[in-house]
Amino acid sequence: MKLTTRDITFTAVFTAAACMVGFALKIVPPALVPFSLLPLVAMLAGGLLGSKLGALSMALYTLIGLVGLPVFSVPPFGGFSYIFQPTFGFVLGFAACAFTAGKILENKKEPGMYHYFAAMFAGLGSLYMVGLLYLYMILNLYLGRATGFAEILMIGFLPFILFDLVKAAAAVSLTRTIMKRISILPIQNRS
């Protein structure tokens, strides 16, 4: 994939937004799976940048955290050891979320409201699929804590889905508004 200066700039903006949102969550009381605005950033990245650049921006966020910068939401906040945290699957899921949302929208010449909602809900579905599967594997296989699927849903899905649906609606509104007003976004220049 050949990146233009504009592609690099917009990708960096969303990577920086993800880092700032992840970093800001350190002031929130800790939880096994913390409340986060990162799903909103991931949906916006996919919706505005497209599948490849949106996923790239979230993958760069993950890489920045893994090399040690404190951009993740729970201790140790960064470093390679974060892959053993139950929440790391959600970090990986942000790239899947952006890719899925972007893929659905970039194939539509003039997406309607239905397409925007489908894209954001599918993006959330990708995020939860990756995040919950990883949560299950870490708790059961790495930490040795026998955890059933129902408990996984109680820990990582039910407390957050309502808020994430509100974030999806916000992402729809913001993406539609921005796409109508700004014609320089990478997704609008793809064939």
C-alpha cells in the first residue's frame, strides 16, 4: 500500500487521538475491563479513513503501547507484557473495528444512514468478538481461572454494550457530518 502525505497525516491524527484517549483513562477507577472512548475513535477512524488506514491507525496505537509508551488504560499502561492483560484483546479489536467499519462504508458511493449504522455496529461486533475471545483465553488458559462464556459476557460485554451503542450512534452522526463537509479525507479519494 502506497501512502500519500495526506494518508500519513490522517492516520497519525487518529493514532494520536487513540493514544490521548487511552492515556486519559488512567484517572478513571480501575476495572478488569475499563470504560473507554477508544471504540468511538476506532469507529471514526474506520468511517473516515477507510478500512486500511483506519486499521493502520489503531495498529500503530497498539504498537506504540507495546514498545513501552504508557497509552493503555490499565496497569502496566504499556510494554510488551501488556499482551498478558485480559483487556489486550480489546486493544487488538480496535484495528478490527476500524477495518470492518471502513470496509462497509468505502464500498458505497453515497452511503445512506443504514450503511453508517451497519458499519458502526459491525465494527463493534468485530471489537467484541476479538476482545471477548482474548479475555476468555487469558482468563482460562493463562491465569488458570475457570471462566464460562456467561461470566465472560458479564465481565466484558453487558456493562459496556449500552455505552458502546451510544458511541456507535455518535460515530454515525460525526462521520456523516464530517464526510458531507470535508472532501479531503482518504476514504473519499479511493476508487
